[in-house]
Amino acid sequence: MKKSLLMCLFLMATLLNAQVNAYRFSQSNGIYTEITAGNIIAKPTANSSTGSLDSNVYHITLPYDFYFNGEPYRSLYISTNGFVTFGDTAPSTTSTSPISSRTSYKGAISAWGGDLNTVFNISGTTGNISWETVGVYPNREVVIQWKDFRPAYSVSETNVYVFSFQIKLKETSNVISIVYKNGGYLMGTEPILGSRQIGLRGSNNLDYHNKIGSNIKESVSWSPEKSNITSPFYTISNTTSGMPTNGLTYKWSPPSCIAPTDLSISNITINSAEISWKVPAINPLNGYEYYYSTDNRAPTSSTIPLGTSLTKSAFLEKLNSATQYYIWVRSSSGISDKSVWSSLGTFTTLCGEKTNMYENFDGYSTGSGVPLCWDRISGIGSQKISATSPASGTRNMYQSASASQNPTIVVLPIFSNINAGTHWLRFKAKVSSGMGTLEVGYVTNIGDPNTFVNLSTVNIENRSYSDPDAEYIVTVPKTVPGNARLAIKNTADSKSYYWDDVYWEQASSCFIPTKVKLSKVTSYGADISWAALGSVPANGYEYYYSTKRTTPVSSTIPSGNSFSKSVTLGNLSSATTYYVWIRSHCKENELSSWSPAFAFTTNCESSSILSSTEAKICPGSQATLSAIANSDTIIKWYDSQIGGQLLGTGSTFVTPSITNTTTYYAEAAAEKFISVGPLSVMAQGGRITTQSSSIPWAVYFTVLSQTKFSSVDIFPISSGEAGGIKIFKGTSVSEKPLAEVLFTTNVGGGTTAQTINLNIELPPGNYTIYPKLPSSGLKRNASGAVYPYTSKVANITGNGFDPTYFMSFYNWKFDGGCASKRQAITATVDCPSSDITKKEVINLYPNPFVNVINITDISKVKSIIINDASGKQVKVINSPSAVLNLEELNSGMYLVVLELNDKTTQTVKIIKK
């Protein structure tokens, strides 16, 4: 199945006919003229339920077209709940919120929107709903009246308050009026209170012009904004009336210039489109003005339109391909008489053929999909735009499929020059593990995966975009069909493939060098080599190196040049990290881009082991080994040539008891620590507070070159409390830490330092140190921090709370020294066949033996005691024979004590194979 994102037409049908906002409002104190001989629509028959005109809707036909919100209407619905609506859809009989209602009627006028009813024969008063037409053409007026209605639904016949109100609709001018008649108590004096919706609503509840405020009787407040539908309160009592006064009149006059509606779009191309709209009931004198933008922010009244039209359509041209546009139109009857802008929706121009392209996916949301004008041929495997560790920006492409799944093929945009033989596809890629492959090819049918043809299998070994070899180039030959589209397909091997920063660009004959590597390094120099397509350029290669990882630009003066694919760098500093870049110099003014940065570190300048002494011992003994180096170095002893455990320091090393020949390794180390950050809380200064155990905060740091993070100082509040320190790769503390060091505080008071030894080897990269705080906390600085705190091996870059704080860890120490290559020194286990503590008169043979050993002069032996190498007794033999079967003993060395008949003893050391 193909899911195409080629947006030939994407039209949002959100037509915001926001016209009642533009009605002009006025308020006055006039005369309430009651209908006495009009058309009675309904009379009550009781004082409860529907008999009191509760929750009823009536339909009437108007004698003329009344224009509301720019549309003509010949009928309307009247609700007993104090409002009328326009359009074919009637309001619910129980609707009490006509302005905020989501019912799809075309408009509403609410005089007293709420749950209402009238009275039947209370103190001689009976209410009704009626209407009549007054005046003559063309100035007639329809009057709709709610007579003697309660302000809120009630069935009480002992506490009764009534008032009247009218909605008036003026012919020709289409002015709307609401007029109130003051009321009074028919029975009782108990207070009555509530809230009501008063005002206009358009075709939806986003278009309204209603009364806001907290009280009906307060100074009037009307809002044309689409942000606040409220229901003001009224309060009625025997002494104070919160109801409208007699003759209070609210009037709304429609705008003289009404905005057009109902957008339609046709003839969309890569750079043009035609738009049209429905003209309003009153044609504007100067036609229409339109405005379009790639930004969805609406124009204001002062925005200069981009075009005008005297008809109901306009032709938009010189648009950008594959671009989404937003459109607004307004009516114009003069410089100062214009309608509001009407948002007519949005559309996207067609995708055009491209001659070049760059895509880093940052403009798109994460999830299954591809960029605009790209396509994908969906398989069972996964494909999505991902935010996981992109090469640049915030997004990259992800593909993965198991061996049983068909991979999803990502199809690139249409390139008009796909078979010109002049362009290549350049991109960065990485794989989750091991070595993986991406197939770069083309398809001739974006609906058929079987049309995929592989042009190049890209072998990917790097797991990071920062790897110098993370960029790949595929040259596209002239043999590719003209209707083909480039495509990338992942291998179905369950690995995760990511790629980013994709270029379709002019192929260069001046190739960027790749696979930069270190051939040899010394304390003061290094041999660097690289690979590049083709032969050595006419002007060779240029190289640039620095101790800073700041990528050179095209105008950067190179450090030197080479006419081979290698160079020897000299006069370097020892134990220093360098970065090197290479570029091709093909012609006088033709240079390739610089290769990605390649980093290396020179050897440290340290004396070697000058001499050493090995040792030969018997099994189960300790050996004393020795080594000599310069006096300004420390000799360190390890159990491995590389890495391993530090066993001891000093010119001599005494091994544990060993039974087999063992090799140890000594190095001459020039100890040197580099301190980073404030030495103490007091040295940092500023406001000093306690970082409590309930609120730990991470501290971020960057390691610039391979080093050992040796220690930090803390300033505990109390002694004897448990704490800990975790080191994480990156800035997340939710993953498994690289290391965790636990400690118990041994000082208190917050002014005495306690050093926490970490001794963690760290390669270059970004890290986080995170505390497990003691229960009483640690001292910190709550002001005055200025990040970064720098050194040549590591920088403290910030914390997760506040950039003015310095959090709890002080006097960071990193190993800035270096060491010689480790030298092997061996303790050899080699002993004579018998080792006798006294003059030997009785022999044991063979020695070493397998299972059976023979004893000479057995007649002299009373008993035999066999001990292991530690002296523990393992066997006693009374009245032994000349042949001993010791099959049950494990391999190793034993001491055989012979108790002789003359009450003397003789000890013989034997070895069982």
C-alpha cells in the first residue's frame, strides 16, 4: 500500500464567517410599545410544565427578507427561552444557552437566554408570545414579544415576578433591537436571581457579540472578541431591582461592508491557483481585496492587501511550489469602509521537479511519514521521522525491518536531472550495531516495490553521525530512466538505520577526502593518512590541524599541503589532543570541502622502565619483583598489559602466594592532577545554602581528551551519613550509570572538605555527575556561578536547576599526567623435585606425581600427615605402606610430614599434577 504525501490539494474548510463581531452596538433608553393586537403565537394554560410555555419552539414566516450576518432569511424559530434563531436547523426546545450552543443553526438573537416560562391567571395576569409587523415598505419592522414572563422558570404561585421584552427586526437596514419593559412582583417579595445570555451568535459559537460583565444592570459592556462568552447576573428583591429599566434598548447595526464567504479553489499548479468566493448580499462598491501568506497569522485592518478583484474570484500566481498558503478576503466600499478579513482556508501548491535539494527533516513532526513531495512504498517494516540523535537539528529518518518483513522504501522527490550524469546523492547515515547496508536506487512506479532497482549498496559501520566516515555519496549514472525517482531501502536484518542531511547536488570532480586515520603517533608527532576518489589532485591535498575542534572554513589558511595521501605532522605537544581536516586542491580556485574532523592524542612524555628484576619461586610462595625508573615518576604495577587492576605502587612489588608462573606489568607514571571548578564553597563565594537530600540536581561536564576523573570535594553538613555519586554518559540520568561511588560522610559543619575518590576512566564526550545526597545535605553556592569552568582536559558546563548556582561538588581533579608503555615482569614458579626442611633420609617419588607416590624405607615411618599449602591438614595415614594412592587429592602443592619410629619428623614438599 502506498501512502502518498504529495499534497496536490489540501484545503481546510474552516470558513470563519465572523460577521456578528462586526455589528455596531448602541444602547439607549427609549419607549417600550406593547403589542396589543398582533399575532398570538402561544398562551399558557397552567402555571407548570409546558402549560406555562416552558421549553417550546415555534416557527414563523417573515413578510420580507431579513439579512442576518450577511444572509437573507424569510423565516425564523422563536424559543420560549427568550431567543430566536435563523436557518433550517431549529434549536432544541430545552436550549437555554443560545450563544454558546453548538447547534448548527445559522444565527441567534438572544434577549433573555435562559430557562423561562410565563404565568397563567395570577392576580389577573396571563402572559403570551406574539408577533406583528409594523410600518410600511421599505421600512417595516417585525416585532416579537415575550409578555409577562418570569425571569427564571418557576411554578410558584406565591412568589411571582414578571417582565416583558421584545426583539425587533428592521426591514432594509437590517437593524436588530432588543427592548425591555420593567417588571414587578405579582405575589410575594422573595429575591430571585440567576444569569442570562444576551447578544448575537453567528453560524457557530466562535462568532458572537454578547454582553459580558458580572451584572445585568451594571454599566453596559459588549465584546466583539471571540474569547469570552459570559452570562451576566441579575438580582431581584422587594427593594432593589437588578432587572433592565423600562424602555432600555440594545441595538445592533450590521456593517455596511460584509465579508465574502464560501471559498473554492481550482486550477492549482506548482506556482499558481484560482480562488473564488460567494458574494455578500450587499455588493461592496470597490470590490474585494485579498491577502495570502505562508504564515497562518491573520492580517489586521492595516495590513496592505496583495491584490484586488471586482469579481468574485482572483488568480494567484508566482507562488512557490510545494508550499502551503493561507488566504483571506475582505469587501471594500472605500478607504475607511472595509469588512473584516474573512479567513477562507488554506491550500498547497503542487510539487515541482527539482534540480537540487537539501533535506534534514526538521520541518516535520515525528512519526510514520515522509516530507512533502517525498513518497514511501510501505512494507511491514518500520519507517518514520525520528527525533533520536539526529546528525543536525531535531529530526532524522529511521528505517528497520526484521528478516521476515518487507522493508519500507523511502522515495525522494522528482528530480528533472536524475539521468543527467552530473549529480550525486550525498547523505549521512549510521547503524545501530555491527555492519549494515542501505540500498540506494530508484523506482519507476511509486506504487510498486518490485520496480526498485539498486544502484549502490552502501556499507555502514559507524554507529554515530560524528564518526569521520558517517557521510556517504552515491553517483547516479545516465542510464537511469528519465521517469525514475531515487529511493532508499534498508536491509531486512532487524538493525536500526538512521540517515540525515540529504543532498541532491552537482557532483564534484574535486572529491572530499575520507577515512582519515592515524598511522603512527609519538609524543611530538603523528603520521596521518586518508582515502579519496580518483588520483591525487593537480595541486595535491591541504591539511589543517588545531587543538580546538572548530571546523575550518573555505578561507582558512591550511597548515600545509601534501602530494600524497598521507602527511607527517611534527613539532606537536605531548599528551595533547589534536584535530585534523583534509581537503582536495584540484585547480587554482577549486577546492573540496574539508573532511570531517579527525581527532588523535599524542603520547605523553614520560620516562620508561629503565631496568627490572624478575623472580623464581617455589609453588605457594610470594615473589618480590622490582623495577627502576626516573626519580620523578611513580612505578605502578598492574595485572594486565592494557587496563586491568592497579595492584600496587613503588619500585618493588610483592606478589601474593602463587602456584603458577605469572606475569605482572609495570609502568612509569608522571603523576599530575588538573583541578577544575571552585576549590571550595567559601572560595566560590556568594550566597551559601544547603542542597537538601530531597532535591538532587545534575551537574553537566565535558571531557575534552581521554582522562581519569580522580576525585571531587564535598562539604557535608553532618558526619556519619550515607551518600553516593553517579556518573552518566550524556545529560540523561534515567539510564544506567557508567559508575557509582558510595561514601559515608566523615566531617560535618559544612566548611570542611571531604574528598571522594572516583578514579573513573572517561573518553572525550559529554557527561553528568549526579548525587545521592546525605540526609542532612551538602553545602552549595546559590549565586555567583559563571559557566563554563574550563581546563585543558575537562569543562564544567552547567547544572539542571539554575545557571547562577554551583552545586555541591568542588575541586574536581582529573588525571593530567601520562605513563610509559607497560613492561612485562614475570614471577616464575619452578621448584626442585623435593623440598625437605631437614636432612633428607627418606625419599618420595615420583615428584610431581599423578595419583600414586612411592616411599623409601617405609619401615622407619610410623604415620603420615598431609597438609595443603596453607598448612591445613587434609589426610592422616597410620601404619602406611610403601605405595600411597592419593587419587582423592586435588592438583597442587602439599607438605607431607613423616612421623618416624624414633619420634623425629621429616617434611617433604610434593606436587600433584
